[in-house]
Amino acid sequence: LLRHGQTPLSIDRRYSGHGDPALTPVGLAQAAGAAGRLGAVREITTVLTSPLQRARQTASMVAEATGVPLVVRDGLIETDFGEWEGLTFTEARDRDPELHAKWLGAEDIAPPGGESFAAVRTRVATELASIVAEHEGETLVVVTHVTPIKMILRQALGGSSEILYRMHLDLAGLSEVDVFPDGGTCVRLVNDISHRTV
């Protein structure tokens, strides 16, 4: 599980959901570092990516380094932050103080015009089940966003929604999950950034 590299919105810690910013030069360097690391993993068979540009740019570098196909999976897209897209935490809180407070404490609350974390969890779980069924026994790289990665890690750990608020994932951070034929899971790595130079 690889989070995309830096974008202009991530520099200012702005909500970045379905908006489609490109990687910054730093983000491209972060993606290149991850690609270099993953290029040494010979078992990788496919790179799967969110349809958003920041993930696709990161994923294309990984696919090139590994020499495997790149496949876009719509279910890996980031949370739709609706009217909070592009706002900072403080700006969203100031704009909708009551709703923002509720959103932080309940995963079934959505931003105005956006998607709840419960909806993201369902979407990502459905996508993950399809991926596992289609690629049983394979080693994949899934390039996506902070919320889908947290949802996959939450599911693998059998954790509660608290994981969403208590886990930090860096840009171009790498996590690893084993999924076994009987449905069991094992989290091997979370948020490794040893490949990053910037």
C-alpha cells in the first residue's frame, strides 16, 4: 500500500479528495524513491491505482520500475470532501463548526456534499474483495490515498474507527498487508518512509 507523493494541497494540509492536483517536484522525487525501492521486489505482478492524477503519477513510476502492468481501480479513489475540498482543518471547522465536530466523532457523518468515512469503508472493502479475488496469490502494489489505506489497514487489523484518527500516514509512505486464502490478514509494515530523500 503506497500513498501518493506531495501535491500543492498537501503542503498546506488542505483536504484533498476528488480534486485532481498533480504532484509537486518534491512529490515526484518521493514517488521516484518509492519506485526505486519497489523496483527491487521481483514478486510484484501488478500495480493498481486510484484514478486521480497524484496517485496515477506515483503508480506509473512504480509500474515502470517494476516492469508490470498498471491498472486503474475507481474504488481506490480518496474520500469526497464535498464543500470542504481545498480547505484546511481550521477553515472547514470555522465554516461548519457543529457539522465538523460531529464529523470528527462519527464515521457516518459526511461533509456537505461529500462522502462519509462509513461510505468510504464500504467502498474500499468492496474494491479490496474484488482485488483479492482477481489477484489471489499475487504480490501487488496498491497506490492510493490516506483514507483508503487507513481503511485497508483497519480491516486487516480488525480495528475500530479510532484507527482513522490515531494513525498518521506520510506522503509516499509504504505499508504492507498479507491476505491469506482463508481470509486472514497480517499487517507487516505501516508507513515506512525509509526510501524518501525529501
